Amino acid sequence: MRAVAAAIWSPTLAQGWNMNTEVGRVLGETTKYVMDCSAAFSLVPKPVGWVPGWAYVATTSVQIVAYVTGASAHRVYRTCVIGTASRQRPFIELASAEI
């Protein structure tokens, strides 16, 4: 899960977060938002399917990291990653703090 968080935000931020079930849920939700945002562009292959929660993130983390990295490398898709990361940051911070 930390690799997914690092791909969306930054390795430095992800390193400080407590990876728990709620963080996994937020990561799953965040991944879906990035995928939904970039779906209209359809240039970067997406991981197959989407199921909310930490189990999805844990089992498909390699594909998610590859997807987010590919999206981040393309300036149009990068807006999806940056916008979603900004919107979801308070939620992952609260989840990490178990608040």
C-alpha cells in the first residue's frame, strides 16, 4: 500500500503514514478517482476492474503503481493525479492518524 501512496503523493509523505485498513480504503477510493478522471483520455492502460478497500490495493498494487506512474508521466493525466491527490490528502492524513 505504501508504494501506491508514494506513487500518488510522494515517497516522503507515504513513509510517514500508518498503513492501516482505513488508509487502504482511502487508497482504493483515490485510485478509483484517478482512473475515473483519466478514463476520458483512454491513452494509458488501466488495471482491470476495481473493488473498494485495502484488499484491492494490496492485490493489485504493482498494476496501480504502473498506472499512476504512467498517468503522472503524461501531462494531461498528471492533472488527474494532482487534483485527486490534493482532494484526498486530508482523508488519508486522518485515516493514517486513525481519527
